[in-house]
Amino acid sequence: MCGIWALFGSDECLAAQCTNAMKIAHRGPDAFRFENVNGFTNCCFGFHRLAIVDQLYGMQPLRVKKFPYLWLCYNGEIYNHITLKEQFEFEYQTKVDGEILLHLYDRFGIEKMSTLLDGEFAFILLDTANKKVFLGRDTYGVRPLFKLLTDDGFLAVCSEAKGLTEITHSMSTPAKITPFPPGHFEEFDLKLTGKVKSLRMDHFHCCTEEPKHASYNNLQGLGTGFELETVKSNIRILFENAVKKRLMAHRRIGCLLSGGLDSSLVAATLVKLAKEEELQYPIQTFAIGADDSPDLLAARKVAAYIGSEHHEVNFTPEEGIRVVDEVIFHLESFDITTVRASVGMYLISKYIREKTDSVVIFSGEGSDELTQGYIYFHEAPSPKAGAEESVRLLKELYLFDVLRADRTTAAHGLELRVPFLDHRFTAYYLSLPAEMRAPKNGVEKHLLRESFKGMNLIPDEILWRRKEAFSDGMTSLKKSWYASLQEHIESEVNDSQLEKADKLFPFNPPKTKEGFYIRQVFEKKYPGRSDWTPHYWMPRWIKATDPSARTLSIYKPDKDE
């Protein structure tokens, strides 16, 4: 996890512009560098470092003697960098995983380079010899990237939009700040003035296709065909591989553990592999909740079963309400469910940063979208419709759950790793017949659960535990976080304010008092930037005015059963 920032063709003094780069300092608390580009006095890079791999040579922009004309700023991890280095017999100057981008680009060009990267990444690559600038982002946008491009070719790029909001330029019309689309790269011509011209934006990987880098990694035991036992075995092999490759770190690894199916599978597999790899420390797991919350009790059970060093963070609604404004600032979003679910993750990340030495944090994001885990999937009109919805959700993850997971952890200088969004694992799961992936016998994620049945990886009651609405799982049985938040908002927003919402916020107007409150805070921090949240996350196939699972008639929390 790092913060990257760059300007190409600035009309203003770079020293003044670079103060904007400090707005993402939380992403890289270990070191900062600001560097001008030789021969292009109005181009520069800013980099905030969180040192995870190669403590000595990991500063950026990354440059090596063999390619003096290449400058690389990237945020992420390339898990197959050693495999590719050996496959193509590249000579490395550093131990930095990102060095592989320079060698691949030099040998094959930008498109093949991008397709061969197995990992989570966002990059800015400058080639001064050929006068080119390239931007790129991983398949699901696990690592964030934003750009600002003016009509006269001034380009500004940053890990988070907040690093671009006060960039100055000479154009009279305001420039839009847009998220860079996941799974794409963009090529620009670099002019002598430092200004750029966009030449092409190409899709280098789609989530439904097996990634090109899979052919360089032969996994033992993978079967062919859709016979159930073969499919279940393949799911286990690919999931374990997704966790194993993510052990690449020189800093301590921990795991978020809600006690739900997804985080429990990640934590259990992580603990198992850490023992096999003989890591020199126990894996720490982290849960947040009120004393009697279902999540906390379930997480405690899992931690005892897998033998992790378990930490519990006490959550109170009052504490949650106090940090809502901070959370919206970090998220750069006014999506209701994203804000609501981010509060707990923000507070647990704060605890990890302040009270432990774990820095690389595994989490279960992506599973609900991939394996049809949301309650409303039970209402899908057909398996085909469910499968299509699954792909739609995956393609929009960068606007919602992945955005939440990145910003809440990065706010406290932690690095997130999400094995359920492994390119190869997701491509395989999505290649399975739609009927296999649909909920079965009233149970969502049935195929995933069935795949780990009898493996003794996690307790059976957790393997078959139904999905909790996050706000129910995290808080007291007596009163949920959802209910406490609504109560607080009732005192902040009145009926007449909500009635004027359409006029006040014509784009994506809020329909509830909670939505109104969140939007007010967002507009105060990011005025005129409502297009960053193109629409609200909402369940489909049912009449819903609120995104929370707990408001749906088909939802029954564990405590009601």
C-alpha cells in the first residue's frame, strides 16, 4: 500500500502544487519523495511509501540503470514477479516486485506487460525515450487511481481524489476528476511542453476470462469438466493458491475476522499456510463489535478453532457516530451502505495501527459478489440472471466494497489483501454453469460452502452460518448500529429538509434522512463532486428503499431464528 501522485504539464509552480500530494500521506507513513523529471521541468512524481517488500530499494519513482529513460510509480503487489523474472531470464537490480513492470514493458510493450501481472496494482509509467505516459489499474480496482485531464493536456494522477481537488491549472473550465477504470491501461503522447494527448484506452483483462499469466503457473491437481467433486476440489486448490501467493511480505500479516463464512475461510487458510511456510510469528486476527454481538461471538469461536492470536475491538454506536464525518472524508463517497459499513472497518484499522505490529491485512471482500452471497440473490428470476448480476457487482466493486476496504485500511497506513478477488480464482468460479453458482436449498453461497464441507478448516456451524447484515452482526442484540445511526440522524435532519433534497441535490438525490445527512457531509468536504458516486448500491428484484439487508422482508438475522 502506497500513495502515488504525478503531474504532467503543470502551468503552476510545482512546489506549490506538491502540497496536494500531502493529502494522501496516510497511505505511506514510512517515507515520502517528490521528484522532478529530467528535461521536463513541469512534470513530477510524488510518492508516499509503506515499506512491505525490499526495505532498501523500494523508494519510488523506481528507476534502474538498464532503463534510465523509464520512471515507474506504482501502488500494489505483483505476486508473480519472481516467476516472470525466471521465465524470461530478466536481470534484476533490486528486490522490488514492481521492477518486473520495467523489464516486461521494455521486452513486450504495455499491453502484454499489463496482461502478465498477477496482483493488485495501479501504476504510472513514464517513458522519456519514446515520450509516452501510461496509466493502468488491476482487474477489480483493488488499488485506487484517479485522474484529472484538462482540455489543453495537463494530466494529474493520484491514488485518491482528494489529492487532485485543489490542483490549479490555466483552463477557465473546471476539470473533472474521474476514477481510472479497472482492468484498463491508457496510453498518452508526452509533448515537449510536458502536456499529454490520450491515444488509447484499452481493456487488458476482463473478470470472466482466465488471465494470461495463469499459463506461467501450473497448479498441481486442477481437474477439467463440471463434475461436482472436480469443481469443489478446483475451488479449494485455487482459493488456497490465492491466499498463498499473498503471503509475500516483509511486514507482519494479520486478518480481519467477522466470524462470517468469507473472513473465516480466509483466516483459517492463512493460519494453515503460515504454519506450512514457517512464518516466525502467529497470525493475528481482529474482530469488532459490542460485547454481545453475533459477529464477536462467532469470530471468537473461529479464532479458538484455528489457533490465531485473536484481538477484539469494542464497538459502541456513540463511537461510530463520532467518526462518520472522518469516514466520509476518507471514502470520497456518499453511498449509504458503503458509509455505514465503513465505520466498523475504519475503527478496527485504527486499533490495528495503534496497538499491534500487523501491517498487511487479509480480508474477505469480493466473496459476496463472486459467490452470490447477498440475501437478494434468493429472489433472482433465474440462475442466468443471478450470474449476470454477479458479474455486474464485480465490475462495480471499485465504487463500493473495494473502495470501502481500501480507504478504511489505507487511512491508517495498512495494506489490504483480498484473496477472493484473485484473478484466476474469480475467472474459474465465473466459468462454472450458472445453476451451480445459484443459492440452493435456501442457502446462499451454497457451492462455496459445499466445497469446504468435511475439510475441518472452520467449524461446521460457521461454514453454514447465514449472512448477517453488517450492522446487525457488529452490534448489540439489544440495539443495532443501524437503529442507533437512524436515531442520531433523526435529531440532525428534519422532514422539511428531506422534502427539498431533489432541489438541493439534483444528481442522485437522497431518499432517506440518512442519505441526506451523508450527502450533506460529502458536499461540505467535496463540493460539486457528486459524480464520484454515480448511483447508490441497492439490492435488485425486490422493492427496496434502503440498501441494508436488515430492511428486506427476506432477511432473518440469526437471533430471530
